[in-house]
Amino acid sequence: MGFKHWFQGFEMILMFLVAVAVPCFFVGLWGSKMINDLGNHPSKSAQIQASAGWKIFLVEMISFVLLIGLFMFLYNIQNV
């Protein structure tokens, strides 16, 4: 007996990757840029943190909504 649903499994992995890995990449990218900017301009600390903080907050909210949407999608498929 083999696994019959390879395509569906890959779709699940891809959906989870989009909902988790892509936002993690952007948070890491912007966090790294923020730390670099803080090292170059320590007197502008609050401004740099606020600028990067809003971007990171927005990405995290979008990621949360994607995860909730993915959960609802999978839950509705199961109950159909």
C-alpha cells in the first residue's frame, strides 16, 4: 500500500510554506536591515525601530490571517 495523495500532500506543504516561511523571510530581512541601520545611526534609534516595527507588525498580521484562512479552508473541506 502506497501513499495515493502525493499531489494533495505537496499542496498542503506549499500552502503552509506560503503562510509561514515567506513572512519569516521578510521579518528576517527587515530585522537584519534594522539592526544594520541601528549600528550605523545609533542616534536615530527610535525612528529606525518604528519604521521597521510597522513593517514587521504588518507582515505578522498578514501571516496570522493567512494561517486562520488556511485553517478555515481545510476545516471546511473536511466537513463537505
